[in-house]
Amino acid sequence: MIGGGAITAAELEAASADLAQPAPWAKGLPGAFYGEDFYALEQRTLFPKSWCAVAVASALPEPGDILPVDLAGWPVLLVRNREGQLNAFHNICRHRAMRLASEPCSKVRLLRCPWHSWSYDLNGALLATPEVGGAGVHEAEGFEAAELGLKAIPVGQFLDYVFVNLDGQAKPFDQHIAPLKDLLAGLDLSDLRHGGRIDDSYGGNWKLSTEGGIEDYHLVFGHPQLNAHMARNTSACAADGVYAGGWVDLGSGDGSASQSQSDAPAAFTPLPLLRRIDGRACASMLVLNVFPTGSVLITPDHVMVGLILPDGAARTRVELHYYFQGEAATSAEHAAARDGALQMWREVLPQDYPFVEGTQATVMARDAAGVRTRFSPYWENPVLEFQKMVLRSVSP
């Protein structure tokens, strides 16, 4: 019978040993690790202790903007305070644990619980407990406002991402993100501006969605319109707990990962090109999972900053934000080219849904049938590294 059950320490150790082998012999995560029990383990371990991307700062541009987000069942409230600083709190009132906000709002002056009207300022301090001591009595013994502010969550920002660390125990954000900053140090991303977004959701575990996004093995089969045979990922890169992905050389398509071309391919010229720090045009693409919930694609003429957010064990919410160079993000002159880039991704994204959903449909049956997944040693090292990071994050 196909069934479930709690994930045991022995199962975690066995899966880690299977992944520790070189790619040609490594075996992928068991099917049960994409199911309900493993997701429950991730909710207790992986997501709370990681620096997780949950939003983009462009979604909260002005003081008084608030944005409720869900991170694997953890309710989070992002708040831009009056000084323009970005704060994060558990979206939970300190009175009876009511969710404080359910929708994004602007020009908010204070945070008021809809149930009993307890109110907080934009830095989380408790301001008012109306009639807590009786009709017309707004104070009561045992209720110390200084001790009942909203529970704050550490926040970090990079590439317009907003990261949170739910348990507050991760290493300082600047230390955590340093490997990714180093990876991108050769690119000039200083004048990127938000120019569009795509939102969707579909059936499948968040890990399956991420794994499909960081390997190019499937591109010629699943996205024939991309002409992916001209440029595919052959240069993997990873930093434990931070990112896994690879460079895509657009100049040769012969397996080299050169980033030295002075000009990008003509296909990317309708929009202003991104530049390197040395002034040359960016002639490579970079595809990354920013562990665990981020997805970055850097092309010669635009950048995608994505959020891959679990909506339960078998559904994923995707939020993709697109950035262009300078005024190209909003100008009428570049509107057609900008819309063309977005339309391309609107067509590409749904092409992956059947792959994710079809794999999700077998996650329990594969274990019962004794089927273990494998990795192409040429194309799928980023997937192997991602799965290793998942296991390290849930291990004691």
C-alpha cells in the first residue's frame, strides 16, 4: 500500500548518503520527501532557520505601506515605517493571536487588530488596548505595553528581495548573503528598475518547481520556441545554503562558459543592455535558486527576481518580478520590447506546469515501486546541490 508516516532520522541519513555520491551515481530525494510529512518537517526546521526571500521591496515603496505574506504557513507582516525602514513582524496580535492584516495597504498610520482593536505603531510597539479593563477602562493589571509589542523578525535586503529569518538564529544577513554578492560582483546592477510582474500558482511541491528552474536539460524538449540548443547551462555554481545554479554562455553554445564577449547576441538588443563593472555588455545569463525560496535569472537585457513559495505540500505560488535598465522599465519608447519580454515568460512558465504536476503525481508511488531519481552529470549538478541543501536544513 502507498502510505506516509513521519520522516525518521534513519531516512534522512540514508538520503544524505545517497546524495553524497558523485552525480552519475547519486540518487535523488525519495518521493516521500515531496509529501505532507516532509513538508511538516520543513515548516518546523528549514523555513524558520533559513534566510528566506518572501517579497520584493518594490512592493512597499512608501512609508505606511504594509504587505502580509505567507511563508510555508508562517504569517508574516512587512511594514515600511515612517522613516522608510522596512520592518517584519509575525502577523499575529499579542492579545488573542488574530491576524492583523490580510491585504496589502498604503498610507497606514498604525496597525489595528480587527477583532478587539489593539493597536501598534509601525515599529511594532503596542499603543492601545481599548477597554481591556472594562467599559471606558483602557488599562489593566498585568498588561504591560512595553512587553506586548509585535514579535519582530530579522530582515535583510538584496537584489530588491526582502529576506526574513523567522527564528532569528541564522548568521547575520550580511555574512549570509556575501557569497551571492561575490558571485554578482562583476555585474553593474545599480540602475535596475521594476518593470512588471507575473503571478501564478500550480500543483506541485515547491522543490519540484525550483529543481526544474535550475537545470537546462529539459529546455530543448519542453520549450522548443526558446532555441535553447544555441545556449545551455554548462557551468554550474553553488554556495552551501545560499545559492545553486549556473552560467549560460550566449556566445558560443559549445559548452564553454565564457563571459568575455564585448557584445551580447542580437536577440537581446531591443532593450538597453546590462553592463559589467568593466563597462562591457553582459553576454551571459545566470540562473540561480537563492536558497530556499528565491529564483534569479539575469539576462543581457533584463533581470527576473522570483519567489517560489510553498502553498502546502503539493502546491506552489510563483511571483516573478522583472527589472530593466534605467528608464527602459517604464518608458513608452521601450514598451513594446518590454511587453515582448514579459509575454515570452507568460508563455514559457505554463509549459513547465505539466512537468511539475506530473512528477508530483508519482511522489508516493515511486517509493512503493522502488524507483529512485538520478542526475545527469552534465546538466543537473545544481539540482543535486539544491537537494543537499534541503537535507542539511532539516537535519538536527
